[in-house]
Amino acid sequence: MRCPFCKENDDKVIDSRESTDAFVIRRRRECLSCGRRVTTYERIEETPLRVVKKDGTRIPFERRKILIGLMKACEKRPVPSEMLEEITQKIEDYVTERYDREVPSKVIGNLVMRELRRVDQVAYVRFASVYRAFQDVEDFEEVAEELRRRPPRKREAAAPGGGAAAGGPAGGDGEEAPGDGPEPASP
Ligand SMILES: [Zn+2]
């Protein structure tokens, strides 16, 4: 550590002790060049993980957002909540293990898609279509918000009126379609 007085980078620790709460270590150092003493405090670094959006802005990583996104995508789908919790945990673990301080939002979005695909095809398509539409913004929150605002409705177009009035291009219930093509266009 560089001495604040003589700027030499040569010192020895002469005393080291934990503070009362044990989260901080106080060290007494002596400069070997000029002999002056300084005290340093060492504490656990709490740099929260941040998500880097495509436009370069940073927002704090929040697992809550992942869970909410998953819940929206799985609305009215036979996917138990514990599973969504598990996926969220898995993604959080993955991200915090591999990324030190910042993680691209794209990484998280792709992880969510990968997990959803495994769990529920419909939820996957729902999420993917909205997510891809937002990729410019890459804001996870907006994906969740969009999913909330437009709760995915399936065969409802065919339900009332009896007429095959404004049938979408999907022509009925593409709900369980195994392919991962784009979601049937909804108004
Ligand atoms: Zn010095």
C-alpha cells in the first residue's frame, strides 16, 4: 500500500484486529521508508451485481424481476411456483458465479428462455416473442410489464359470436404447437 506521506510503496502491518462487528478489519501499518504509521480498514466488498442493458445503462440486478417475468410467462400454465423459484435461483447462481460486477441483460434473457423452453413450451413462446420484441431495449422489466398488460389469450378469438370472424393467421389453437415459431399475432 502506498504511503500517503512519502508515496513509497513499502510497508508492514504492525497490528491487525477485527472491529466489533467483525465485518471490518483494522490494520495499523508502518511505512518502511519514512516510518510513519497509517490505519487502514478492510471491509467486505459489497458491490452489487449490475445488469448492463444494450444502450449501456446499468441497473441493479434483481432476482425478483426474473421471477416476475417467469410468472407472467407461465400464467395459467401448469407450472408449479416452486419450479419458477428454482429456475430463478438457478439463473441467479449462474450469473453471480460467472459475472463479477456486471452482466449483460441479454445473458439473463437467454437463460430465462432456455429454462422456459425446457419447462413449458407455451410459456417459452410467450416469453420469447415479447422478449425478442424488446431486445432493443433489453429491459427485463418491460418484458414482464408487457406480458402483464397483454395476458396471452389463446383460442378466445374462436369463442364468442360463433363466427370465424377475425381469425388470425394461426387459424385456431396453435397453443400446443411444438414448434417454436412466432406466437400467433394478437391484436
Ligand atoms: Zn512513508
